[in-house]
Amino acid sequence: MTTPDQDGELHAKVEKQVRRMQQAERDRPSLLAQSVFMGTLAILFVLPVVVGAYVGNWLDDMAEGYSFRWTIGLLFAGLVVGVINVYMYVRERD
């Protein structure tokens, strides 16, 4: 047998769980919101890589002879900047 106090505690716990589940259902992001988030991450990562490769290629074209030092160097620099961008954005969102 349960006492009225135990029934009241159980009822309060169940109500709390129901409220939490309802809140989680309301706060769930939509497909559009998730798509925008992923698109933003892609831009934050890809843009520095592409800009680094483009500027590096431009600098290598200005040098005499065949060279790709600037392209490779700035490509990796863009990669590092892109990873840092994504990390900071995701950390800010949480």
C-alpha cells in the first residue's frame, strides 16, 4: 500500500516529466532550422579554404618559374581558420 504522501510525490514527479517532455517537443528544431545550421557551418569552413587557395595560387602565379608553395601554405592556413570558425560557432550555439 502506498500512503497519500507517496502518491502525491509520484504524481508530482510524473507531472514534472510530462512537462519536460512537452518542452523538449516544442524546442525541437525544424528541418529548415537544421538545414540553415548545416549550411552556415559549411560556409564557415569552406570559404577560408577557398580564399586561401585562391590567394596562394595568385601569389604563386606572380613568382617566376613553377611554384606552389603559397598555394599549399595558404590552403592549410585556410583549413585551420575554417576549423576554428566552426568550433567557435558551434560552441557559441550551445
